[in-house]
Amino acid sequence: MGEKKDFLGKVKDFGKKVVKGVEKGLDSAKTGVENTILDENLKHRFNLENPFRFVISKEVKANPLETLMPRHAKRYDEDDIFVFLADVSVHAGEHITDLADKVVYQVIDVTTVKIPVTHDSKIYELDGKAARCKPL
């Protein structure tokens, strides 16, 4: 009889551990989904705040595939600086075409920056890339 109680106690403890593991996994998944939704909302908000669209290409004239993926950026006209979100691939020597006025710029250098984005009355700091350019 004692062996039966011991076995049932072990099964009960194992069941509790399984339930705690499942709860922890669910909490982790929920947090991951919430963070993904927040990231997408922040990217969307950045695009709304910065409606300027650009095509990034290795050559002066962009190929048709590159023109299908214009990127939003914060534009500083007086300094010829464009600030993109960090997930955008831009490197020194590449070319950026401003779709608003069709001016082509050559990227001189790129640095990482923080971009303030307002969402639901809160200000978030997103990672970004600032490209200093010269018009061609």
C-alpha cells in the first residue's frame, strides 16, 4: 500500500511540473506575440510619420526588383541624411533614389542611431541606420 501512495505522489508531482512547464511556455509565447505585434505597430507608425519612400540599390539605376521594395525613411534635406529602420540593409557606396523627386544619392557612410517613435501616447526608441549621402 505504501508503494502505491509513493507512486501516486510521484505522478502527482510530475503532473504539477508538467502544468508549470506548460504555463511557462504559454506565458513565453504570449509575450513573444505581444512583442511582435508591438514591433509591427512601431514600424507602421514610423512609416506613417515618415512618408518619404526610397529605393536602395548598388547601381545608380535600380533594377526592377529593387523598385518593388521602396523603404520609408526620415529625411533631413539640409544635410542629405536619411534615417532608416535597422532592418533595412544600406551600406557605403550604395545608391538611394528619392521617389518623391527622383534624385539619386550616393551613400558616403552609415551609422547606427536611435529613432523616437510615438505609439499609444508612449515614446519608444527604435534602432535605426543613418545614411549620410551626396546627391549625384
